[in-house]
Amino acid sequence: MAATSGNAADATESISPYLFLPAENTEDVKVQQSPFIVRSRLVNIDFELLYKLQENLTVEPDEEHQLILNVFEGLEYTLIIQKIERNRSGSYSWYGQLRDIPMSQVVLVINENKVYGNISKTNFSYQIRHISDETHAIYKIDPTKFPPTSEPIIPNMKPKSSSSIDPLKDMMNQVEPHISGTATKVDPHISGSNARNGGDEFVSQNQLLSGYSSFNGSSSTPQTQADDGSLVDVLVVYTAEARAAAGGTTAIRSLIDLATSETNAAYRNSGVSHSIRIVGRQETSFSESGFVCGAGVSTCFSAFLKSAKEGSIPGVHSLRNSTGADLVVMLVKGDNSLCGLGYFMTPVAASFAPFGYSVTQTSCATGNYTFGHEIGHNMSARHDRANDNTDGAPFNYNHGYVDTVNNFKTIMGTGSYARIQHFSNPNVLFGGAPTGVVGGSLQAADNRLTFQNTALTISNFRESIDASTRPLNFSGLYPNSERVLSPYWQSDSGSYSFVAVSHPSLSGMASQIGVTIESIKNDGTLFGSSTSFTVDALAITRLFIVRAGHPSINSGSIPSAHFITGASDFEHGHLGAFSLATSPTTSTGTGVGHGYRDATMLSFWGAIVVEQSNSGFAMEFIGDMHDSAAAPTFSGANPVSGPSAP
């Protein structure tokens, strides 16, 4: 067995399974070439191992699950898997950390027997990318070489006034009106530059007053709801060149999932309370070939950005409206002259909505965290003070952070240091060192506080569409033998649905069974988001399908329950419940706790509750262990425990 190096896991004492297998017949397979790729290796993936680990993590969430990342010969790391999330696209994101390597982070996206991932550690990182068929590539990355630094944008801006902006509305959207100062005036039409930005540039915004236009949807727009700032909805569009550079449609869509997962992980690492949600992804007819790019020249990136903002890319504006996207990210192949470019919001105002666009080069989107970096500019986050010492536009603390002693920079930081998966926050440490500077200091740097004061405004650039944009087809995804259906649920301003799921602990059942439940509306889209949980032997788990903001049916009042929430308007449809296990009808063995991880072996019952009269009717469930027949009253069917007064 090969020896490990550095802080890598000791292969002689580890009994964890290996993720990477030798790849054969790869003579014609070409790996990517890039200035930041140090070395590469072709491998196959042990998917049987991954799916087994996914099942084990679902039913044994408190146990430690690990595998060996044998990235190169003689170099192995032990990954401790912390959680797995199902993405709206159908892929899965795995999150974890390398054993004995502080501040390391691993994100893997698994989609249709293809893996896209990043293994991040101080100074060096590794990328996993699907190449063709079963073949994947592992790339060792030098994060200090994302792409060559270029001269930044020097704006030449002449702000104009416009009667179309409601001053009172803008004042209400200013989160900290006591902060004074004027915005740095910039313009997306580049005339020259003189500073180093580490491959990322932004365009500040004051011209929005003359470029503002209404963005209200038409009367045919789907039902929307006001947002509370906890979710920022993002539309991602990409060029044909970007798709080809990423390796195809599946590759770039998985890259989008990986960039989203990395960005949300960075928010969590930094104590940021909001997250981003991808509400649409679409290839555009826009061609990169018509724009001249070159080393140190940002002309093509500014042209891409301007085209997206001004509607020169067919369908992007209408798609933004129809999906309710607060922000739009455009992925391009680029030419390594920059990593990305985005508009910068100052002041914090709803009138910035027409400028909620950014452009990111695909090779920089993950690993270098440019995807989240450019979104950060849209949300008023600035670079570190060595490259941008502006105060009061819109805050005095909205800067990235660079630690020149410990040699790291946060996501909004610039320069040659390694970028860590954190936004600046003086209260969060990285390797014992703070990742920001407290407000009130001349060097204040706190992007966490920045986002706290801009997320509400950004999240209401477009009101969220009250449904998943992903049509569902349970018949095609899950056979009847592996799912439970309920023909009817409803939720509105005066009613909700209650579901209880119990584990009867019958012979042959695993002691823990994972289940996912989705509320499908009559148009085939989701009400709210799906929810997944594990039901233990002899335990009962409760689920409420209820309008958002209910005064008593909420996670604060009922912390042990699960919730699917949506708009208060009348909605109805059917429920689908299916196993989290990849092979639910295959027994895991006969030992204690083993058996079938099959959701159809659980018992479901529930009721539609009419709150005013504290009455309702029982729900019917088809395909579970204890079919509960529908009845006109609670008492006429399977007993329901406390739906109206939980």
C-alpha cells in the first residue's frame, strides 16, 4: 500500500474504502490544461461504494462515515462525511472535511454516475471532474494562479436623476441610513485601469437612476410571495462555449450545483444567515466569438455583462421574470484575462434590480469561489482594503479581508494569497486567526454584516415564484413498489395538512428508514420544498404542510416536527413519499438494526385541518404498510393525534 505524504491519512492504519479506481484504456482521453493545474490523474469512481455510504449516512446519521480519497499515488486523505443534500436538479451534494487537516473542506456533487468536486486545503486544492464515460480526472490546483491578474475597471460615471425612482421606497430599503458617504462612481464601459484585483473586478452602480425600467411580471406570471431575505433566487445562463469548456450539458449543470453548494457552504462557514437557490439554468444563443479578449484586457467581460443587463441576450430578461430570479449569473468560457465581473450595489435600494447581473468564467467558478465572489459584489461586498479602501458606500465595513501573516484571503479578498471558503467576519476564526475586522475600526471588514443588511433588499428584486421550477414525474422516477401516495392535500389561509409517519418495527424492517416527502401541486410543480427525515423504530414523525408565517404551526412552536411551507393562497394536489435508500427493496442483512430501508414499510396517516371550526377530514395513503381509508370525519378513519393543537 502506498505511503501518504504531508498531513494525508496514514494508509497503513486506515480501513476506509478507496473512492478512486485505476482507469484503463485512456490513451485517447485528454485532460484539461490550465495555468493553475499542477498535475493530473485519470481515474474511475467506485459508485457502489458511494451509494452504500449514502444509504448508511441516511439511516445512521450519528455514526462517523469516511472514505479514502487516494488522489495520487502515495497521497491519500481520509474524508469524514458530514452531510448529504439533494439538490433541486436531482443531483446530490456531499459535504465533509479531511481528517487531521484543520480548516479543510470537501464538496462533491454526484449526478448520474458522474462526480464533480473540490477538495480544499491550505495552499493547494484538488478538483474532480468527469471526462467521458466512466473516466474522471483529478487535478491538483495551485489556487494562487487563478487566472493572471489584470488591470481593474476604472469607471467614468455621470449619475443622473430620474422621476421613476420612489425616494421614499429607497429610503425604506436603506438598512443603515445613519451611514454617510457617496458611492464610488463607475461605469461598465472601460477606459483604463491601474490596480491589481486578483482576477476579479466589479462595476459599481450609480447609473441605475437613468437605466431603470419596470420589472413587474405580466398577468400570467405564476403566483409569487414576498421574501424574508433568507433565500436569494439565482438564474444561471451559460454560453455554448462555456458548456463545451465544462465538458457538456451534464457537466456544466453539475458545475452550477457545485458552485451553489460551495457558496452556501461559505455562507455557513462565515455565519451568514441567507443562502442562494438556483431557480433556473439555461444555455443561451449568445456567442462569445464576437468579442475581443486578451491578456490583461477586460473588454469582453464588460461586453458580456452589458449584453446581459441590457437585454441583448435573447430570453434572459423574460426567463429572469418567469423564474423569479433576484440575480442572474452568466457563465462563459472566457480567456483567462479575468475570472469574473459584476455590478456593485450602492446605495442599498430596490432600484438596483436591473443591474443584478454578473459574469463568471467557468474555470474560476468553483475552487476560486468566483461564482460567490461576483454575487457578493451584487450584494454590496467590496474587495479588501489594500485594493479598495472606500468607506461609506454603502457601509464602512463591507470589505473582504487578507491576512498577510497567515497567508490567506477571504472570498472577497484579492492578491496572491490562497482564497479560503469564508466571507470576512471578525467573529469567525480560520486556523486560529480572525477572518475580518470589527466595525468601527479604520480597517473594518465584515461581509457577514454586509449581507445581513442587503439580503432582504436583494431577495425582493423578484418575488419568489411559489413553486419549484422542476416538473415532477414520480411514475418515471420511482416504481409503485417503492413509493407511497396520498391523492389529496391542501393549504390556504385557513387550513393546512397534517401527516404522521410511524415505524411499526415489523420483522424485516431496518431500525431506521429514510423518507422524502414532496407536495405536488396540480400543475406538477412543488409546493414549497421537499423534506427528508429518518424514522426510528417505534417512533412517530410529524409533518405539516402549511402556509408560511403561520403563528402557531411553525418550527419555533413545534421544533420536533417537519414542515413544507408555501404561499397562503389556496393550493392543493397530491403527496409523494419515497425511500432515501438507493436500493430500498434490498435487505441490508438480518442483524440488529438491519433489514429493508423501504418507505412503504412505514405507516402514514393524516388529516386536512380547517382551523376556524377545528374540523376537517382524514387523508388517504396508498402503498404504505397500513392503508388509511379516507373518511368524512376524523373519527371515521385511522385516528389522528392532535393536528389542530400539536
